[in-house]
Amino acid sequence: MATSTTNFALTKPGLTDPIDVSVLNTNFDIIDRQMKLNQNMAASATTTTPSRATISLTDTWTGSSSPYTQTVTVSGATITSDSKVDLLPDATVLAQMIEDGTTAMWIQNDNGVLTAYAMGTAPTVALTVQCTVSTTNTSVTGISITSNPTKGSYYVGDTLDLTGLAVTATYADGTTANVTADCIITPADGSVLAAAGTQTISISYLYAGITRETSTYVLVNAVALTGIEVTTLPTKRNYVVGEPLDLTGIVVTGTFNNETTSDVTSQCTFNPANGSILDESGTITVNVSCTIGEYTNTTSFTVASRTDNPLTGIAVTTEPTKTVYTVGENLDLAGIVVTATYQDETTADVTSSCVFSPVDGSALNTEGSQAISIAYSEGDVTQVVATIVTVNAAEEEGDGE
């Protein structure tokens, strides 16, 4: 009955199994690939020329049984975690080892700390032992991305965030290591992504004179206009037929697919355009259009235009929501509605075009009834009206106790 080898799963026919050439060929292929891999790994490892040095061993060894140990230092060579130390005992040292019953001696490097080991019986005297020191550098065979950045989608103008990226190097001896911090990445973390499309992130790693490269990518979306809104209406919204449209004060806000907003007034077109003569009476719709890139969005608002119809008066038709204050509070005219009346007895809401004194937000510092003056001008006619708010004295500390 056939079985498999432990390391490479080679097929082992049973003693009574017939010979199958295809099984033999498969085994040879597996062995061939592994031998080639071992050859490549050996070829990519370089060893420095050994340098001669000395080690001083004391007559004090640690341990109650073999092997005995002691920490040692090397004279005449620099020791790193990759250093290999080979002892070269001369005749005198060998004679002493034989006399003491020491059957073997070697040096082990543990991350740069050298420990001497003695088998059999530890030498009874201090010894100076010649040695060679060499270092084997294993080259890097490749790098791979073992974890992509957490953020993979952006909008034009965003900054690259490589949080979560992990790059692993594989060396000729089969070991691996996280080398993210040692890589050169282009564009670098924090770079502004200025172009829409797929952005390649190039990664390179240099080790022992060999550079290995890989790459990943992120998606950069174009910033698209998704909507516009007139967030502040023009100061003037009531006209007499023949007057020019005045869009002073208007603010149009654009909303974008990256969840941002901005003032796009200067990029909008209006129909009728600013300065156009309003030659018809009634409610006039002003259409607003904004094109940014490939995307166009529209909205509108209205103004009123009437024939030559003199203004005859104004009135507060809805009082402000807040009419009672305490000394020191600020005037709040929210909710007030001012209505104009014309010669033909038609009316219009002119609140947004009125001038208030004191202005909205002013501090009310005088106790008693406070008149709020309201003025509205149209053509050569100005009408004034007032509303009253009450300002109470501030309560003194201790009142009500």
C-alpha cells in the first residue's frame, strides 16, 4: 500500500506494489523543483570574507553537567546578530581540552550575544582561542502586499491615507518580515490626489543592494455637482415694470457627491439675466443654472413686478415671534412680516427689502417700550412704520428668595 513522505509528499509505493513510471516522474519533478529552489536560495546568499579574531575563555563555566557555558567577547572583529563564529583551537588549546576531557567546544550567537559551550568536562584553565568571524547576508526574493490600505476610494482633492497597508518581504532563506516602514511609496502617504481614475500606488524595497517592487491601487472619483439651491435671495425682490433686475445679494450653494457644499454663485447663469429690464407685471420666475464639469443643475426663484403703481403704505402684518425682552438681550426679528400696499390696493410682502432701526441682533439696553422703526422705499416713495417690543429690567440677585 502506497504512503507519502513527510516533507514533500512524495509517493512511496508499497513493497509489493507494481512500479508506476508516472509516479516516479512526479516524484522526480517535485525533487527537481525543490533542488532548484535550494540552489537559488544558496546563490542569493552572500558571505563576507572571514576575519580572524580571538576569544578569551575564563576557567569559570556555568552548569552542573555537560554542556557547560560562559558568555564571551571577541577581540578584533565586530559582532552583529548575523555573525557566525568558528573556533580554530591551536595545538596548545587542543592539548588542554584533551587533558581536561573536553570532547567538543563551539560558539553560539544569540542576537549578538556570544555563548561558549563545552561538552564532556569544562576546561580547568583560562584559554585564548583563535576564531574566524563571518556574516551571511540573505537577499530578498520578493515583496508582496499582505494588507491593503483601509481606505480604497477617494474624491479628487482628497489626501492619500495608507493606514492599514502592510508589505511583507520574502528572503532567499525562506524567512519573511514586515518591511512597510522601510519601503519607498509613490505617491507618498498624505499626497493630494489630483486626478480622477485608478491611481497606482508604487512600492519598492531595497535590501542588500537588491530592489524589489510591487504595487496596489486606489480609486479616485471625480467631484460631481449633484444639486444647487438659492440659499440667500437677492436684496431686491419687488419691482415696478421697466426697472432692471438686480441680483445683488444672491447666494447659490452647490452640493457635491463628496458631501461638501460651496458657494457657486459666480459659476451660475440666470434667466432673465442680471440687469434685464422687467417689462411685464406679475410674478416673474428667475431660472438659475450651474454647470461644473460634465454636470448641470438648475433651480429657480421668483420676484414681483407691477405696473407704475405708487407705494401708499406699509404695515406690520405679523409681529416678531419675540416681543418681550430683558435688558441686555439682543433684538430678534424672526417671524416679522411687513406688507406694502399700492395705489391699486394690491399688496406685497416686502420684509426682505425693509430697513430696521435698531437692526436685528442689536442689544436692548433701555428698560421700557422700545419702538422698532421700519422703512421701505420703492421708486421715489419711502414709507415708515414701527412695531413695539417691551424691555424689562433684569432681575437683581436675591430676588424671589
